[in-house]
Amino acid sequence: MNTRIMDAVGLISRYISESPEIVNNPTQIDDELMGLGFSSKEIKKAYRWIEENTLGHPKDETRFVPSDVPLRVFTKAESSKLKPAALGLLHRCYERGLLDPMLLDEVLEKVVQSEVEEFGEADLRRMVALHLFNRVQSDWKELLLSTNTLVH
């Protein structure tokens, strides 16, 4: 993997850990990275790396198949902001255990609050990946802090 792309991933991680609400405005992250000299191609590759390492590769996803996982019923406001493919993505992520009910609600709340008229699968995929990445970052930070306090 290109070191510049990994640098971009590290910066995205830092931005998210310092300001978790930035997850809902990826263009702000893009602007920051472009201001530091990263190309749009490098930024896209960094997002792709994050997506593949949190959600898996899109080609590996199986289509939604009903299971014994409780189904969440979307409100009218939620479903009107999501294209059918995006709704399917949310169902698959929830069914696969990538999203727990709290994180699903958090993503849906951000979708409804967003100024974007309608989220497609690619838009939602990026948002879900960044929320998962943020949670992983928080978990690691807590683990490191708890380990650090045990050492001293």
C-alpha cells in the first residue's frame, strides 16, 4: 500500500478522533486533505481502504437474505432519504453484525439530519464505514488509555 494513502488514512483517523461529528461531513475531510497536498485519487483510495477494512469488499457482500435477526422498520423520513440500494446495504450490514442497533440508529439519525436529498449506496457506504472506523478508533483509544493507567 502506498505510504501517502496510509498517511491519508492516518489523517482521516485523527480528524475523526478529534472531531467525531466530521464523519457526517466527508467533504470537510476531503478539503483538509487536499489542503495538505493529497490528490483526489489518493483520498478516494484512502476511503476505499477504510471501507474495505471495516465493511469488507463490496464484491464479497451477499445480497440481503431474511434471517432471524430482528428487522428494524424505517420511518418515512429515513426511507425517503435512502435509495432502495442504500436501504439494502443497511439491512446487509445489520444482518452481518457490522451495525448494532445503536450504531444503525446513529447512522440513520445522521442521514435524516443531512442536507443531502437522497443517499445512494456509495454515499451511505462511506458514511457507515466512517462511523465504524470512528467506533474502532474510540475502542482502541479506550483500550490504550486503560492499558496505560495499568502500567503506571
